[in-house]
Amino acid sequence: MKWSRVLSITMPIEGMNAMLARLLVLILFLVPAASAEAGFFFYGSPYRDGPWQGPACDAPQVLSAIERRFARVETTYWDGARIVGIDYVREDATRDWQPTVIARRYCSARATLSDGNVHELVYWLRSDQGFAGVGWGVQYCLVGRDRFMTYAPACAVLRPKY
């Protein structure tokens, strides 16, 4: 194959890449300006003006969600222990919409298990973390029963950073 033929094939492709790169840069500069004029921002929403109105730390639906998830995991993979009581529930901190777009409520409590052991329960409630981003979500950890050190050390990942 002649070199002139190879060059004639690659030149239009290189020219096309340069044109696409210029178009991408133009889009990146125009989209934020257009969205700001339309009143749409990536880091805000009309319902995020005030404090998060999600469930409290001691709401029955929150505590029952923790109990159900713990029972399901324990019976499936471990010794089948269940949470038989949650008391001394308190809210440790709240982070509304800043610096992220997800509001958090940090909570802790004391959980009594069916085997008689008592553990500190650390959990957070987060906005927009339910199924498909709708509603609230909860993540929890029992200090001393974090077998794979998912939230280690001592469930520190779920505790507020002051």
C-alpha cells in the first residue's frame, strides 16, 4: 500500500478527533451556564432548603429495619442471633445538605441480642438512599460484631467526623 493512501485515510480521522474534542470543550462550557440560567443546579434542589425531614433515630420504622436486616444476615450466614431490644437511642450529629447533597443523621444505641450479649449499635440515616434513590436509607454496625471489618475500627466509618 502506498504511504500517500495511508495518509489520506488517517488525516480525516485525526481531523474528526480534533473536531470532536473542540465540540466536547464547547459543551462543557455551555451546559453549566445554560443550567444556571434555567434555575437548575447539580448540587441543589428546591426541597433541600431547610433541614432534612427524614425519620428520627428512634422512629419505629428505622429500628425495625435494622432488626430485620440483622436477622436476615445472621440467619443466612452466621449463628442466627437476633436483636431483641434496642434502647438508649440518641442522635449524635446531623449533617444537612452541605458539603454533599445527601443529608445524614448519625445515631447510636444499645442493642441486646438473643444470645444475651449487649453491643453498641452505630447507624446513620441518609436521604435519597432508599430503593432507586427514593426515600431514606439506613446503614448500621454492631461494635464487636463487624466480622469483616467493614466499618472498622469499632464502626468508626458510621460515626460523625467532627
